[in-house]
Amino acid sequence: MQRYVIYTRVSTKAQGFSGLGLEAQRHDINTFLEAYSTTPFEVIGEFQDVETGKNDARPQLAKALELVRTTGAELLIAKLDRLSRKVSYIAKIMEDPKVSLRVASMPNADKFQLHIYAALAEQERDFISTRTKAALAAAKKRDPELTLGGLRDKTGKRNAAVQANAKARADKVAGIIIPLRDQGMSLRAIAESLNTSGVTTARGGRWQASQVKRTIERLRPSEAL
């Protein structure tokens, strides 16, 4: 019998209390168990941390890994960044001979593909950070009296709200779009499937291939590179 140890992570206590982020993770995990897991299967443990992905010293993750090592079960996570945002740490986990890792949103990915995805995601975060610093420096050069902290806070809050809303909408259809994409279905075919199934866009309209593409890019940033 296939056995799993489920691990989830949210970044803040507010997310933990509200279920924001956790609900999407549970959705991905349940979709994997229902559609991709060998049967029969058993979930022998569930662990959750409320920690930033930059901190790898997480007590519940340590317990999950220990249970995996002692039982031979697979560590099941929703997305790779729930394990860590550091490619070095992810690589360390994958190199552990006593740890078998399964990512629900990438059910058919092998270790090599997971490593590449982690590296691309880390590269994207570094690029965004560098681009943001360059934009702030350019703004300061144009207007020496500009208070960058205030500009950053105001702009950052607005951008964060927009991105959060877009990501929330993407998460709602992730269980449909991602499995179809993993099966090799084209963007146009996925849009047609959504429309046929009666799934509308955030504005209540019909899906187009371009909208499917943007949604996948929000769910899988590496595909936008």
C-alpha cells in the first residue's frame, strides 16, 4: 500500500486562521490523491508549519521528514515552494536516499524536473528583486526628494493586492487547468474544456487561450520564462 506524509506551510498566522493559502494546498493534494495516486493508499501523518519559506528550520517539517525516513512513506506537498524557496535546500531533500518527494501540482515530475523548476523559480525571485531595486534607484535619481520608502510601501501594497486577487482566482481553477496542461493539452483546448464545463472567467466571460496562459503563469511562474 502506498503511504503518504502530508506537509503544508502558510507564511503567516493570519493565513493559518483564515485558511487562505491552506485551502488551495489541500485542493491540490486532494486532487493528486484522487486522480494520480496509486491505490490503495494511506495518509499516515499530516504536518503544518506557519513559517516563511526562507526559514528552513521548521519543527513540523522536521517531524514530517523523520516520519518519512522511518516508515518509507512519500512526503506529499502541494507545491514545491511549500517545501522551501531555496533550491539548495530542495536539492538536499531530494538527495536524501531515505526521502521520497511527491509534488501534487506536478504529479508526473521526476527529481531532475523538480530541481530545474526550483532553480528557475529562485532565479525569477532574484530577477524580480534586482529589477525592483533598479526601478527604485531610477526613481530616486529622477527626483532626489522622493521618499523611496513611502513610494515602495504604497506601490507595494497596491501591487500585492492585485497579485493576491489574481492568484486567488487562478487557484480556484488550478485543479482543472494544471492536470489538463500536464496531460499535454493545448491552451486552446483547455479553454474550450473550461467553457464546455460551464466554468467562467473572473468577470463571468468565456475563456480564451491567452487567459489560460496567464493563469498557468501565475500558478507556475517558471513557464513564463
